[in-house]
Amino acid sequence: MSPVKQVQINSANVRLIHHIHLQSTNQDADGVTEPNHILEKQKLVQNDHRKIFYRLPRSNLYMRAYYTAFTLGMLGTTYGLFSLVKGKDS
């Protein structure tokens, strides 16, 4: 049987324990407990029949930004390749 290790309690340890406690109980620093809405959000996302990248809030904004950047990148690449193939006017 191993002996119990004695730990000296200081203010850093107390802050760490308090921080871990706040994370596990969903409380802020003032001790106010907020309701946990994870199950409700999970049900909303899982019951949605749209594609996965359109289910979350602001997903249309993110996808439009991605498609815009992708399109501009492809147009720039196409223009660059066309310029290389065409060559300089002599």
C-alpha cells in the first residue's frame, strides 16, 4: 500500500481547482449557473436533413466566402496558365 502524498495548498492550487470546478459545472466566476443547451443543439443539428456543412448557423456565410475565394483562385490560376501558354507578343 502506497503512502498518501501530502500536497501543500497555496493560492495557485486553489485557483486551478476553482477553474476546473467552473468548467465542470458550467458556472461563471460569479457563481451563476447557466443552463446547458448541448442536447437541444445536438438534436437540432441531427434532425436537419441538409448537407452537414449547411446545418450550423452562419454556414451559408462561410460557404459563400469559401466558394468566392476558391473561384477567384481558380480564375487567377487559369489566367496565369493561359498567359504562360500564349506567351509574349513579338
